[in-house]
Amino acid sequence: MTRPTREREHRLKKLMILGRILSFLGLSSCALPPVSEELDQLSEKADQEEVAVLFIGNSYSAGIGAAFGKLANSRGKRVRVGSSTRDGWNLKKHANHAPTLEKLRSGRWDIVVIQDYSLISAMKEKQRARLMDPPVRFFVTAARAMGAVPLLYQTWGRRDGDPSIQGDGFHAMNDRVREGYRAASRNAGGVIIVPAGDAWEREFEAGRGSELYVDDGSHPSAYGNSVTAEAFYKVIFKE
């Protein structure tokens, strides 16, 4: 019998770690069937007396839960919002973070919003897939196994683009982020996307792009959060 290669040993070790995490959540490692039915499932959940939404991400998600909850409540929708957000974190860190996993397991969520670090989603495909696809699949699988609908939160390009790319700008980076989330959705079997970055693009076209950011040209202002909250509202409540 041949001995496993180092690469195979590494893959087996990763699968063992993933198995322990899924066991902690009380889940099977098999992904449930995705999306065509999830649009109907999302509509059913939106019609409930209360909709429970969990946001998992970083500082781009830190203010959106409150903004979305406020918007929904102002329109007569009852929502319960939870979050596990850490500044500068990517999804891989959350997948190995016990408090995030405990919140995911214990909250009886109807919807789980999944957001990765924007510079990762904007990377070239091979690098993006290596860093983003495994934790996206993990959280999508976990959400579905608990009866929740997973949503991918497509964020936006920075005002001046990726600082490591000379001559980059909002539109170029926004295109890459959009394609990154679309690819992540396909590679996870098909996941509903909340296209916040598309809404931000429309604001740029209307001459309001600078109002979306705080001074760093990356994080959302109160207005940016309101535009993003509207994108979530449209996807979840179809209004």
C-alpha cells in the first residue's frame, strides 16, 4: 500500500478539522440541496411574524444589522438581528472561532448572512477560490443544515480601489468583488446574493458615491449603511 502524499495528508487533516467543527455545531458534513427552492423558502420566512437574521463578517457588516432592522421595522416588518463581526476578519477566521459557531448554532436563525473580506473577494480567481470558497461552503452548509437560508453579502469596491493596484478605482474593484461573489455562489452550489455593491454603483452613477464612505474611503457611512440596508430589504422582502 502506498503512503499518502504530503498534499493528501494536508487535505485529510483539513477534513478532520472541518468534521470536528461540524460536530460542534451538531451537523452532518453533507451539503443540503441548494437554491432553486431557497427563493421560495426565503419568501416563506419573510412572511413569518418575526424573521431572525444573523450577520457573519467584519466591519463592513458591523452597522448593517442595525440599519436593516431599523428599516424593516419602520415598514412594519418584525425582525430579530444578531451578528458576529470582527474588524478585519475573513470568513476562515470565523469558521475557526468558537463564539461565532456557538451563535450560529444557538440562535434559531431564519437567514444567515455571509460576508468575506473585500480584498479577498476581489482577488484573481485562483487565489480567491483558495481563500474564500472553503469557508463560504462551510457556512452555507451549516446554515442549510439548520433550516436557515444562506445569503452572500456582496460588498463594494473601495472609493479609490485596491491600494496595492496602481490606477485602480471603485468601478474596477467593484466589478472584481461582484464576480468574486458570483463565483463563490456557483462554487457553493448556488447561493442567493444580496448585491449591495450594485446598489453602491448606482449611487456613484447618480453622483452620490462620496457620501457612501467615511473618511477612509473603505468603510460605510450612515448613508452607505442605509443604501446597503435597502438592498437587503429588497432581496428578503421582495418589496
